[in-house]
Amino acid sequence: MTDKSLITKAARLSVAPMMDWTDRHCRYMHRLLSRETLLYTEMVTAPALVRGGALHLLAYSPEEHPIALQLGGADPVELAQAATLGAEAGYDEINLNCGCPSDRVQSGAFGAILMQSPDLVADCVAAMRDAVDVEVTVKCRIGVDEQEPQQVLPDFLDKIRAVGCNRVTIHARKAWLQGLSPKENRDIPPLDYEIVHQMKADFPDLHISINGGITSLDEAKTHLDRGLDGAMIGRSAYHQPGDILRAADPEIYGTGVETDPIEVARQMLPYIERHLSGGGRLHQVTRHMLGLFAGRPGARQWRRTLSEESHYDGAGPALVEKALLAIAG
């Protein structure tokens, strides 16, 4: 577990929790690109951990620190139990999802629908904070459906702050629970960055990170320079990790130097060996590496080699070396 002040520092830039994307293999590569950036798990539901005993969902490599566990749920007792499991596993932060708009999440009455129940969210946060010593944070939307963000967001923040939540990430879009798919909810509702900056002005004691539509370090720095405490990048960090994360340490944190994506690809080889020796398959790791050289000469051949051949029986590190020839040759 990492010191809380170090987690707060790391939260200056974070990679968003993304279902089916930010698994442990993805995070391991991201950590090679940036030593400082705060990494998040995919959302793990509290019922899966507490009722389902799916503790394998908590597995990660020690190298991934600083790392936060995002939980989905709406029952304070169950979330406290899940948070305890996360803290015992060594996570540096426990984050409550109040922003995911998927039907699966709605049917469990958690995710973005919790924006309609700030008192329940406060109860959940309080129960989690009572259960663990690590920091408990919240990721939310600016509102859902017909809610007026200028009214509901201050109330929401006030109630979670009152029970000791000191750090929140705000996705600067509404979520429409009816009529839009989860994918559409990431694009169609208009971004309202200004309300997030207004919340920082209204709640200066809260550590507020902004999320939604940020596609470059320059955009992230614009928000930081205006006074926000952190920026969270999602799909761009996944699809162009070489662009976003290799320069994060010197540009965002003022430490270290830019990393070399070619060197990172080679540093993944021992990790791949360990994964294969444990019964894993190459494509489970390399699917997250496809965007490592996005925009560089040879990137298309790199992607093609890995995506077409990584499923083959016996595929291993030699295939990654072969694919690298398109970049480094």
C-alpha cells in the first residue's frame, strides 16, 4: 500500500477504469510507460467479491502501484466488505463507481443511477471509510437524465464530502439512462467542462479530477493549469498509450524522462513469459499492446502481426520480436 499523500500526487493524472480494457496486463504495460500515473482497475462489483467469492478479480502485479480498485455497488454493508477485501489485497485507493450508465449496472441499481440517490452514496462512502484505512474516492457524472447539474452536483459533492470523501473524479457529461447505449453515453451528451471548474471553485478543499473527452497531455495540462487537481484520460490512453503515457512523468509530474515504447515492448517479454508459463495465452496480453506505436511508421504492420498471429498455438515472445521489426527495423 502506498502513502496517501503519494496517491494524491499520483492522481494528477490517471487512466480511467474501462471495462474489458484496463485489466492487469494493460496496467502492467501502462506502468512501464509511466511510473507516476495513477492506474485504475476495471470496475469490480461488490456482489461478485462478497457473494461470489471472485477474489481472482483482485489479482494484480506489485509493479502496478500506485493502483486503485474501482467498486460497483449500492449496498453500504456489502461495499464495506468489498472495500475490506480490496484493502487486504493491497490496493492504494478504493473508488466507488457513480458514473457507469450500462444496463447491467442499472439493473443492479448502481453506477450512474446513484446520482439520483446522494444520501445512499454518502452512506456507502461512510461505511467504506469506516472499514478501511486507504482513501475512499468517488467517480461520478454531472447528473443523469433530466437532472439539472447546477443543482444536483453541488448537493452530491456536499453530501459525500460531509462523510469524509476528499477526492472525486467528475466525468463532465450527463448520463442518459434511457435511450442511449453505454457507448453513446461516452460521446453524445455534451461535455460541460465549466461546471467541473465551477465545482472546484465552490469546493476548494476537495481534490477534483476531470474526465471526459480529454485526448492529450496538453489538454490535461490546460485543466490542471486552470486549477483542477487532476485529469483522467480514458480511451486515448488505451488506444495511443505511447503518445499519452510515455511523456507523462516529465510533463505532468516533473520527474524522469520520456520512456521509449520500443523498450517498453521489450520489457513486456519477461512478463509475457510468466503469463504463458502460468497457462495464459499471448493474445490476452498483446491485445493491449496494439496501439503502442499509433501514428508511427510501421504501426499498421505491428498491429497486423500481433492481431492475426497471437491466437496461434505456441505463439509467444518471438512473435512480439517479429512484430517489432516493423517498427525498429
